Amino acid sequence: MSIDIFKGIEKAEVEQFSKRLAQERQREHRFAAIQIKGETLAEKDITFHKTAFEACKYMLMAPTDKGYYTFRSLSLLEDDVKRILEEKTIEKYIELKQQKGLDLER
């Protein structure tokens, strides 16, 4: 999973999610179980857990008729949020590399 889970989410919502991640880290949660359904991510689609085992157990026991579950560490989610807030998306990185390649050719 990459920062694609944040596709379609406004920057202000990503900032709010960043604050939530900080709160969950203070509660010693280290993993998130994320239900992927549709095009957007809602707050109710994410639950936080202290261990990977707890997150996996939750995903196995949680009823879902649409979408699927995945889990991710908080540190990776924080990295994704940081990249979004710094506006360093994969597309812009690729575009920058292509531009540098064109500049070198010239």
C-alpha cells in the first residue's frame, strides 16, 4: 500500500489525520487496520492497534461485505502523510526526474 489510500482526500484532512496519528502513537499504538472500499478513506475505516497480531486479528474478525482490509505500521503512515504535506508525490518525483533527464539531454 502506498500513499494512494489518501487519493481524493484534501490536504486539511491529511493534516488532521497527522494529528490523529500522533495521538495514537502516544497511546502506544503501532499498527493500523485499514478497510479499503471505494475511492476515499473515512476515519471510521481505520482502527489502531498495539501489535501487528491485534491488527490482523481485528481484520479477520471484522465483518465486511465490501472492500478488503490491509494493515500498516504507524511509522509508514506518518511517512506517507509527511510526503503529502510536503507535496512530494510519486507523480511529481517522476516528473522531476523526467525534466532533469531532458535538461541533461539539452
